Amino acid sequence: MIRSTFRRFLLLFLPLLLLAGCKGEGSRPVVKIGYMLCNNEQETMSRFLPLTRYLSDKCGVDFVAVPVDTHDFEKRFKAGEFTFTHSNSLIYVILHENEGVQLLASEKRGKFGARSAGALIARKGSGIEKLADIRGKRLAFGPMLAPTGYLAEYDLMLSAGINPEHDLGTYSIPPGSYKHEKLIYGVLYGQYDVAAAPILDLETMTREGKIAADDFVILAQSKPVPYCTFGVAKGADPALVKKVKEALLALKPADTAEVDGERIKVLKAAWIDGYEELLDSDYDSIREMAKRVNMPPYQKY
Amino acid sequence: MFNDTFDKITWALLAFVIVALAALLAMNHGAGDGKAAGLGKAVEREMAYRARIELIGKLYGPVEDLRKAGKNQEALLKLDELIRSYPGEAHGYILQGEILREMGALDEAVASFEAGVKLNGDYVDARSPLSRRGAIQGLVDEGLRSIGGRAAANPGNRSLAASLAKVNYLKSRLAGGCE
């Protein structure tokens, strides 16, 4: 009698126990990370998918990478399309001021660590030797919301008494992707006289042998300012935020994640050296520049 | 030859003198070799040191020229190539630290000096022709004020704590602490 009751009990609850014991695919919470497009969607995804998988492994949630165009970033964040943000430092400042996004970690890459600088460059031997020489010349900027490809250089010119709207011959932004590379090559091969080049791109292109260290004259250079940044919506689960921050700061060059059955080195794939814990006040230099240049989030019409 | 006791004693003494002489010769020969070898090694070390200083002057000359011309960023780009070619050479990191400091990147300057001093302690040695003791002392003072202040205001910040640890490492090396 007792054995029979026990058997029935077992038969009744066994399927439930088995189901509870399984931790199948998709059973974990899904959290989205919005990644600002660098050059194009394909490149951004291949860079950051291993990092997204790494964070999923470390934090026990299924992170989903959402590619986001720079100009749509605030609108899509506001619409609730993603909780975590990966963007340039100006977008972070905009999201912080307008939406209360909190700073999580800052990307380290290049000589200035979690910072980089913007520079105005001319080709060596072009006759343009100092900043004052750029009056009446053809200048190329990087993308409009780029802190070290537009904002810093615009500010450098204003500080030197040069109004880009009136004092240059022309200024333009190269079309399509790889804008930073295009304008550096554009100066090298004579399409533009001057370019607003991020120092990080000069470093990378020199390292890759695409340009030589002495191909250019650096006419002016900004102070180093924070670069790519992870942020998080103010209402996010504090325990998860803590886990993500820990995981980012703990990332080492040897750490891997699996993407499509392949083990990939996370930092190498993302082209970064690691993550650092900056303070929100470290972004004040970006805020001051944005105010001087009349750019979001302080733009006045 | 060994007819009587006198002969035997004479031959025994002669044999003893020969053995003693041979032993003395052998000992003197060894000691002379040691001195010569020691002297040779010291000369070799001196020559290697001078050669290193000369090589450093040649390798990093273009970087110094750019710095003198006020072209710090160009100097950094040039230096990057040299650091990749000679990753074990401390001088590149020391120069890089000096340039980064001039460019306002204090935390990165500290990290670069730390890497350089770890590779070669000559830079904290006041008697070395490569000494950067004064610059390192200045960096430590500024680091303790700036990074130390920020770290104290943000006790949970790991990046600041790591930077401060590097400042303290340089401070300990200035005080005579070994690697």
C-alpha cells in the first residue's frame, strides 16, 4: 500500500521535478545592450558579440546585442529598446543629462588609456604648419557626434579664434563608413588640406602600417578626454549592474567567449585593452566642450 | 739510490718540496685566472653599459628631436614603433611617461614610468647617466596629490586604487626598495 502510494506520488511529481531541474536555453532573463555603430553594423556586431556572450556567461542573464545608429541612440534608448548602453563619451553625456543614464565602465585603448584626443592634421610639406594657416582651406570632419573627430577639433578652432563656419574655405564630412580613416587618407592624398582626426585612429593606422608617424603635421591637439563608455539605465536591477561592472573590470586579454561554436578572445575581438572605472566628473571636459561648441545636450537655437 | 736512511730522507724531502711547489703553482694559477676573469667581466659590463647608452641615444634621438620641436604627439607615434620593436628596453617607457605627463595624462604617465622602472632600475639611481630620479620624484609628488586625492574621495574605485599602487611602487623604489 505504502509502496503503491509512493510510486504514484513519484510518477506525479517526477515530470515536474525534471522540468524544474532543467535550465534550458532561453530560460534566463533577457537584457539588451545597445551598441553604437562604429563603422557599420556587421563590424560592430563582430566586435561586440564575444563581449556580449562573455557578459551573459558571467552574469547569468541572456544579453542581446542591439546595433544602434549614433543619431538614433537617444530616441531608441528612450523607447526602452535597451537597458545597457555602449556609446561614445558625448552620447553618454547626452544620455546622462537627459535620461539619467549612469556610468558603468570606460574602454581602454591606445596610449591615453580610457581617454583619447582630437587633432587637426595637415600633410607634411603642404605648407600648412600652424593652426592659423587653415583659414580658407578645405577641412574634413569626422561624424558630427564624434567627441574626438568633430567636437574637440571644432572647439580647438573656436579657442584659436577661427570660426569654422566662416573662416574655412569649405568643410565637409566624408560619406559612408570608415569616416575617420577616409579623412586621414584624404589629407595624405590631397583631397582635403586639413582633417579633424582622432588620435586613436592615427595611432592605429600607424601601428597597422597604413600611414607613417611623420606623414602629418599636428596643428593642434585637445586634452585627452574619455572615449567609449558603458552606461546603464537608472532603473536597472542594481545586482545585475554590479555583476556587469565587475565582469567588465575583470576582463583580461586571455578571456574568451563562444560565438557560433568558436572560442574567441573577447578583448582582441573588440579591439580594446580593457575597462577602467572613471568618474562621471571625468566627463566634465566633454561637457565644457559641448557647451562651447553649442552641441547636445546643451544646444541652444 | 735508496742505500741508506739519509738517501731515503733526502728523496722524501725532495718529493715533498716538488709536490708543495706544484700545489702552490696550481693555486696561484687559479687565483690569477679569477682576478683576470673578474676584471674582464667588469670591463665587459662597462662596455655593454656604454654601448646601451649609445644605442639609446641613436634609437631615441628622433623622438627627442620631435619633443624639442614641441611635437609631442608625433614623438608618441614614433615611440610606439620603437616600443613594439624593443619591448624589453625600459627607455621607451620612460620617454613615453615623460611625454604623457607633459600632455596631461598623469595616470598613464605613472603607468609608463612604472613599466620602465620595473624593466630597469637605473632610472631611479642618482648615479646612473640614465637617471630620471628628479622627474620620478616630481611624478610621485603630483601622483600622491592628484591620484591620491581622487582615490581617497572614491574609496571603492579600483582603477584609482591601481593607479595609486603604481605611484606607491615608484615611491618605494625611490626610497631604495628593491623589485
